Amino acid sequence: MDKQKIAGDKVPALPDLFQGEAGGVRLRSARCGTCGTCFFPEYHEQHRPGCSREGVEKILLNRIGKLASYTVQHYMPPPPFRTEKDITPYPIGMVEFPEGIQVVGIMVDYKEDDLVLGREVETTTFTLYRDDKGQEIVTWAFRPKAH
């Protein structure tokens, strides 16, 4: 079975976390119809206490969110994370989406001045490595939104 392609030769490292479309990349989530809680990934249900857990629907998060927090890592991520080269130092951003959920991911295509809380960021991909077929194996990431 072929892996789901995002665009061109880009293939998600893990299935069912994000998808590409004409407007860009969007994270796959789900929302509980009872308590309104959003989940990421879509199958990781975390309901509010007392929720009857009914009517969960799959949704795509907005491509744009706001940087709620970040940290800069000065060490390589541990396995099973895999890249072709050393990516240190790299920022990890916590992004708050309009749907009321925060998701953490690597920040790419940024300058130090771009790491401002409240700054709009967009969902994109980050190439981890190329497989033996030459396909880019990617994960989700965030980058500052162009003004």
C-alpha cells in the first residue's frame, strides 16, 4: 500500500495527522459534538469531565494560528525522530488555533525577530529525510505568516 502523498514527492512520516490541499497544509483534528473539545491527532479523544462523548466529527484545523509559546532546543530530538542532518538549534512553537486547541510543532523559515507571542503562523511541512525512492518524508511544522 502506498503512503498518502501531500504534494509532489512529499509523504507524511505518520499517516492521518495532516493533509495538503490547494491552500496549503492543515492538521487533521476531531471535535466532540457534546463538549465541543477538539482533539489532535483526530483519534486522540480527550473529553471534558462528565461528557457523554457523543457526536465526534472529524475536522481540519484552520491553516493559520497564533504563536502562544515557544522554546529553542539546543539538542537533537531523541529517536524515533529521524532527520538527515543536525537541525540544532531549532524552535518548537505552541500554536493556538481558532478552534480552541493548541498544537506543538517545529518552527521553520523564521528569523529570530519572528518568534513573537501572538504572531500569526501557518501550518506547513518540514522534510525529515528522503527515503530509498527519493521521496521527501515530512512532518507538520509552523512558519511565520507572510504579512
